[in-house]
Amino acid sequence: MSDTHFGFQTVDETQKAGRVRGVFDSVASKYDVMNDLMSMGLHRAWKAYTVAIANLREGQRVLDIAGGTGDLARAFAKKVGPTGTVFHTDINEAMLRQGRNRLLDEGLVLPTLICDGEALPFGTASFDLVSVAFGLRNMTHKERALTEMNRVLKPGGRLLVLEFSKIAPPLAKAYDWYSFNVLPRIGQLVAGDAQSYRYLAESIRVHPGQAELKAMMKDAGFGHVDVHNLSAGVVALHVGIKC
Ligand code: SAM
């Protein structure tokens, strides 16, 4: 058995998925309002940038992994139109249910599936684009997940990984103060859960930075990987092309 990170804790890798499930079960109903509050609305700009880089065309097939409440799936669905397909997927039923209800309220019916990013229930070369936003950090075997994402892409298809990353050093102190003092307090006030937001701050610190994630994507089979730093590296968008 091997160990892995759950935030700053070291846990047996068989325990991580259950602990992550606990976090998202707890925050699902307040997830969207918390995203706006914690990022001061910036997550909308990061996602809009991701949608622009995706540059989808009508009729394309897209898989959104760890799709949660459906921000990316919804935007992608508008781009691929009625002849395209966007699969809205997540391992967590509470998050997926929240997202599906929200999309249904907007008149959008997408194929919605509970699925683990580490073992995708799709055939090889099925998608033009695969996305994972703020989800890879929570996965136990990131290399396995990236290899699966590569497998389900068509040759020439692209993987978009939007994830917290390493902030520019001059801003690191202020960002740490905000993350470890302010975030858990907002979590307690709004969602009644400081611990899950402490996990968020910790999990960002132990997640691979820009260069390390790029190397992991190359190891997983992506021939070319571009890195776009957003908000001074608070977040990075990695774009991998399957050869
Ligand atoms: N993509 C959405 C967004 O950007 O707003 C949701 C991101 S949320 C921070 C992280 C999501 O990753 C959660 O919904 C969680 O259930 C999901 N997740 C964690 N581990 C996963 C796994 N192994 N496979 C698929 N989804 C996973």
C-alpha cells in the first residue's frame, strides 16, 4: 500500500477518494456561491478563458471530467450546438445532481454520468476535447487519470486542465495569508464548514506546479503541452495535444 496527500495530511491512498467525497458532499449545495466569494468572481474569467482556448466547433464531442455544477459543460454545449455532444461527468453524485438541476433549469439536457477520471467508461479516441477544471488536484492517481484522458481523445484532440498552480513568488505571502486565514472563515460563515476550505488551501499547496504538471502530461502521452498562467499563476491552464 502507498501513501498520498490529502491536503497536508499523508493518508493511505485507499482513503483519499472517500475523504475527497466527504469534502464535496459537504460543500455541494453552497459550491457556486462559495466559488464566487472565494475567487471574488475570478473563476468566471478563468473559465471564460478556457472556453475561448477550447475554440470548439459545431458538432464536436466533448468530455468534461470532474464537471461539478456544470459551468464548463454549459458553456461548451452552447459552442457545439445541437449536432455536438458534451458529457457532463463527476465522481460525486451530490455535485453532479446540483449541476444537472441547474442546467435543466436553463433548459439544457446533457448526458450526465457519475464517473471516475481515473477509469473512464469511454472507448479509445472518442472525443475532440476533454476538460478537467479544478478536479485533477483531488484525484489520487493523477498520472493514471492523465493517461485515461489521453486515451479517450482522438488523435489531434486536446486536453484542457484548468487548475490552481504556483503563484508568482512576490505574491506568495499575501496569498498564503488569504488562503489560510480568510478562506476557512468564509467557508465557516457561508457553508458552515471551515475544514473543507482548509483542505482546499492545503491541496493547492501540494499540487504540482506549472512545469511539473506539464512534464506529467508529456509522460502521459501528450506530444505538445502549452501552459497559460492566469492571475499571476494562481491558476494555470495546461493545454495538451494528443499526437
Ligand atoms: N469543474 C467544476 C468547476 O470548475 O467548478 C467543479 C470543480 S470541484 C472543485 C472538483 C470536482 O472534482 C468535485 O466535483 C469532485 O467530486 C470532483 N472529483 C474529485 N475526484 C474525482 C475523480 N477521481 N473523478 C472525477 N471527479 C472527481
